[in-house]
Amino acid sequence: MSDETGKDKSIELSPHAKEKIKRLIVTGITEEKAVKTVRNPESLTLGYFGRKIAQSTLTDELLLRVIYEETDNNILVVTLYPAKRKRYE
């Protein structure tokens, strides 16, 4: 997979993703960080239902995982969450 994920596509966050950011802001997760992770992930894997999972580092112990759907015209962030690095690296 290319690391040039949707460079020219608009990125929208689902209502669920926006709600999660409100609750997770204390961990350093912001809408800007989510968008940056989708645009330039440290790693990219395939998820269920054709979704993609972009990852970036939050802290020494945590990653940000952003699950999104990509169409011809845009990217929809479905959800996001912090995860322990040792589980996914």
C-alpha cells in the first residue's frame, strides 16, 4: 500500500469519531492528529469490510489507530483509539 494515502482527498470524521476525540483529548488525540495520521501513517494495514487502519505514535507506550473508509472522492474516519504499542508492533 502506498503511504501517499488520499493526499488530495477530503477527510471527514464520522459523528462517532468526533465524539471519541472529545473523550480522548486528554491522551493527546485531536482531530488534527487523526487527519495527520491518515495522510501520513507510520504504518497502514487492512481492516474489516475493506477499511484501512492508519497508525502513528502517541507516546512511548501508546499508538493512535485510525480506522477509515476510502472512496474515489473522500475519506471517512469511522473511529479511532489509543492502543498499547506492544500489541501492534
